[in-house]
Amino acid sequence: MDAEPAAPEARGGTPEEVTRPSAPAAPTAPGASAAASVAGTYPATPVNAFAPAPPVSVPVSVPVTAPEMADVARRSPHGDTVPRRTARTLRRLVSSVARETAVATETARAIQQPLTSCRQIAVTSIRGGAGKSTVAALLSLTYAHYRNDPVLTVEADPALGTLPGRLGAVEVRWTCQDLARIVQPSMRLTDITGYLVRLAGGGWLLPASQGSVGAKLDIETYRTVMTSLRNYFGTTVVDCETLPAEVARAALITTHARVLVTPATVEGVAATRSVLDWMGGLHTSMLPTTVVALAHAVPDTALDEAKAVERLGVGGPAVVSIPYDRHLAAGGAIQTELLGEHTREAAARLAAACMARANSGGQTGRPRA
């Protein structure tokens, strides 16, 4: 896939409306022309088939963080403590790093494997506060770092979601609903990216809302956006609502792979196991294309991680543990240089596992085209 072209200049100025380009004539349904010929007529063209589309109002840019809240944030800490970083440096001075290099190379190769078409990966959870948006942001940043093709992150959780802030977006303007009204098959990548948020860490973001209370994303809008944008991007990460929301259920079924984020607690593992059993009953390829992200929100838990991974892995899903990280726990924009070493490694393993499953189509199915 060609390198991503530069995004056009942001739409500024004072225009009050944008006119959507006229849609091309819809293709005739199979057999329609033949049936019309037998009747001695031809399919009629709708009177207003080429009438100009109604104008679409231009949204105003809204800051992700309100200006009056700017002084609330403090400097984000490094994910690893100073003693841990010092010990790691000393350890590398006296030991071989060949094995670590080999593992990192193999992980990078899995993330960078060639794609024949866009791979869409959904991220969801069974409850709020599990770290769903944080995991989605980690995946997005990891793919943007390793891959050369365009990476898109779609926020499909409009209820005051934290994804734009986690990805470092300063302001948002066009949302999923806005783009669904104006997107056309004739648009080029440079046309599309003009409506997206360009991320400092690489890739683009399509927000679900402007952070307003009560914002909603209906299933038709979600389908329109995902279907229309799949030809422009190599990898798309979707931050969904928590289950069992309608969009989240649709994303589970229609994406190439899915990530189920679960808190590293006994209750979280038990509830996630129930959801996995339900997912396994939907289709035989569902669990083999699923990755469970076991997210640690605190440094120490009462969870036996080895046994939890064993329980969650029944049926075929991969399980990747995301360790506690001081930088992630502090909130705000994720700065990859401040992530702990184990967190960066876990994010890469998670991205590699998702890409491998997105390309497999499931153990019982054919590879996806």
C-alpha cells in the first residue's frame, strides 16, 4: 500500500455550509433490465436522482479539554520508577540482550505483516472503567509506529469518551455522524483525512461526538462509516461501547478481530469468561479471532494470573496481560516515551496477536480476503 499522503489544510474560515457532491447513479439490480425489456419499457430514473444534496452545516471545533481545566493536570510520571529503570540498565550491562532482540523482532514482524485489505479490530469490555479506551489508544499508537499504511482509530463510544484525550488530540470537529452524511465513494484519501483529526503519534482519529452529554451513535451511522472508510486505511481500531450495547454487538460480529478488555480481578475474569462462552455460541470462528486484554489497574492484586490466563484461554482466545503502569494510571495523553518497558512490550504483543487473528479468519474458516 502506498505511503499515506499528507492531509489537506484544515477547513477554516467562516463558511456556513458544505454541499455534498452528487451521488452517482445506483447500479441496476440483477435481472431488472431484462424484466423491463419484456414489459416493453425501461427502468425509470427517479425525477430527483441528480438533484443537489441538501447543505450540511459545518461543525465548530471544540477543545478536548476545556481551557478552564488546563491547570488541573500535573506532570505525568514515567511508567517505571527510577530504581526499576536503573536496575534494568545495570542488568543489560552484564547480560546478553540477544534473546530480547529476537523476541522484539518477531513481534514487529507479526505487526507489520502485509495486508490484502483493511483489517478492522474492535475493542470493547463488559463494564466501564476496565481500561477499554486506554487499550484502544495503545493499539492505535502501536500500529501507527510499526506500520507504513494509514491507520485509523474510530471512536464508537460517544458518551463522554476519553479516547481523543488519550491519543493527544487537542480539539475535535467532525464526528461519525457528520462524516456519514457527506462521505462519497468518489472521495480520495486526502479528501477523507480533511475531516479527521491527525494524531501526533501517527494515524488519524474519527471522534464519535464532541464530548457532549447524551450524544448517541446509531447502528446505521456506524455501518456507513465503517463500510465507507475501509478502502482508505490498512488498519482500523474501533473503540466501542461496553457490551451489550447495539454498536458493540455489531462490531463483535463484523470486524476481523476483537479485543475484550477485562480488569485483572476475580470478578472481572469470571464475568469475562461468561461473555466468552456467549461469544463462542455465535460462531465457531469468534473465539479464535478474539484477544483478551487483562488490564491491571493497581500494582498488586489478589489474582492468580497464570490460572486466570488458563481459564480465559479456553476455546481459543489469546490472552495478553497489560501490567500496571504509572503513566497510564495518571490519565491524560499517552506519551509512548513515558510508558514502562513492560507496558510497551505488552502493547506490541497485543497488537501482534490482534493482527495475526485478523488475518487468520478463525481456525475453522478461510483466511479473510
